[in-house]
Amino acid sequence: MAVSNSTSSPHPIPILYPLQDRVAIVTGASRGIGRGIALHLASLGAKVLINYTSNSAEAEHVAAQINTTSLSQLPRAVTFQADISDLAQVKSLFNAAESSFNSPVDILVNSAGVVDSKYPTLANTTTEDFDTMFSINTRGAFFCCREAANRIKRGVGGRIICLTTSTVASLRPRFAAYTASKAAVESMVKILAKELKGTGITANCVAPGPVATDMFFTGDRADAAEKAAAECPLSRLGQVEDVAPTVGFLASDAGEWVNGQIIRVNGGYV
Ligand SMILES: NC(=O)c1ccc[n+]([C@@H]2O[C@H](COP(=O)([O-])OP(=O)(O)OC[C@H]3O[C@@H](n4cnc5c(N)ncnc54)[C@H](OP(=O)(O)O)[C@@H]3O)[C@@H](O)[C@H]2O)c1
């Protein structure tokens, strides 16, 4: 149960469940960073739609983790398969969240994304791989943001948070198309935040550095973890738990004043 702040105390009691009864969609929540964010938002009290595209078993596992710790009889997490690069499926995703929780959506976290696991130079990037990354990372983010901008509850607590990447700042060779697909999202979200004036909805990007997920370890990257740790002032690879609390803060009422920003969460490597 939430504990409300005392108006008389100079040291307000912290609110235990700052997202209590808020409805959140987390795309790409079957694995990796999205999974960590879904679990974290649920721990802050949110009802969460766990989106995935192919791994239904993993998505169900995340939902079960949340629902087994729920005190309520009703599920606080549901799963929904949708490819975010397909507009009809994104619309169905929002419909599913609204009908499952009998409420408009409060929070969108768009974490679904793909990288080219061949890590090619631009000269060696195929048109097909370029199109795949822009289709999911950019067009998918656009569809999710557009739907969110039109459907998230007006008033207070509306939040749009897109996962981008610190490579937009570090500009690593072999990440040209991937980085460009995320840089486009960062520009889009900064403008969206201004366009949402008067709605109470904030829009931000969280841009992680290297994080130990399937995406990071995909492809031929034997020494990638060591290299990432060596470049980081904190001498280690990022973990999902290093990223999720920033998203939780932005999603909360306390995060309202952070709007139209790109938060690079990377241990200081750039
Ligand atoms: N890991 C890193 O080092 C790192 C660094 C910076 C930024 N990021 C960004 O952080 C986000 C999460 O990355 P991650 O490392 O957690 O990736 P991950 O471990 O590969 O997980 C990707 C997630 O996205 C889902 N997904 C992929 N394509 C989708 C689509 N078309 N529609 C809906 N869902 C889709 C996957 O679902 P299935 O399980 O069903 O396949 C999975 O849940 C991405 O946007 C990524 O670009 C990651």
C-alpha cells in the first residue's frame, strides 16, 4: 500500500509504490533490458504489459514472476505478442493493455530493438540489414511513440521512454546503421516532448552503454565484455539492473521535470 507524504514533516515519508495503479507497456520485455525494466516497474507498483515478438515462454515467465508476487487476485502483468515494426500490431498492443487493465495506458517504455550481429563497417552493411534495423528500431519506435502520444492518459503521470544507445555519443566504428537508427529516435523524442505541451506527458530517451544481455553477446564478440569493462571508469560491463532504475525514476512523478532529454546510462565510458 502507498504511504502518502506528510505535509507537516520536514522529512517526507518515501512513497513505497510510486507507480501504483499506473498501466505500463514495455516492448521487448521478454529478455534483456526490457525484462529488467518490466520487473522494476512492477516492483514500483505498475501494472505491466510484457511485449515480445517470438519468445512467448520467456515473456510468460516474466509475467509469472510479477503475478506470483502480487497481493491482488487480478494479474498485474500480461503478455502480448506484437512486432513493433507493424502498425496494426502496435495498435493491437495498446488495445490489449487498455482492455487487460481496464484503463488507458500511462507509461510506454519502448525497449524492443535489434543490432546487426555481424558488426559490419558501413561499407559492408547490406541494404537488407540496414532496412531491418530502421524498420524495428526507428519505424517501430515511431509507431509506438505515435500511438502513445495519441492514447496515453492526459493530466498527470503520462510517460514515454525510448531505449536508444550511448553509441550515438561514442560513434563507434561498425555500428553506423544501428547508431543512425537510434539517433533518429533521439531527435524524434526530443521534438515529441515539446509537441506534448499541455498534456502532462513527458518524453525522454534512456541511452545505455554496453549491457550484458543477449544483444551484447550476439555474434562473434569473444573479448567484447573485457574491452567494454576496460573502457569503463567503473571497470565493468553494465548490467540490466544498472539501467532499470533510471527508467523507473523517469516513469515516476518525481521524474516529471526531466523532459525531452537523452539520459546516457553507461558508467561513464562516454
Ligand atoms: N545490450 C546492450 O548493450 C545495449 C546497449 C545500448 C542500447 N541497447 C538497447 O536497449 C534495448 C534492449 O536491448 P537488449 O540488450 O535488452 O536486447 P535483447 O536482449 O536482444 O532483447 C531484445 C528484446 O526485443 C524484442 N524484440 C526484438 N524485435 C522486436 C520486434 N520487432 N517487436 C517487438 N519486440 C521485439 C525481443 O523479443 P523476443 O524475445 O520475442 O525475441 C526481446 O524481448 C534495445 O533497444 C537496444 O538497442 C542495448
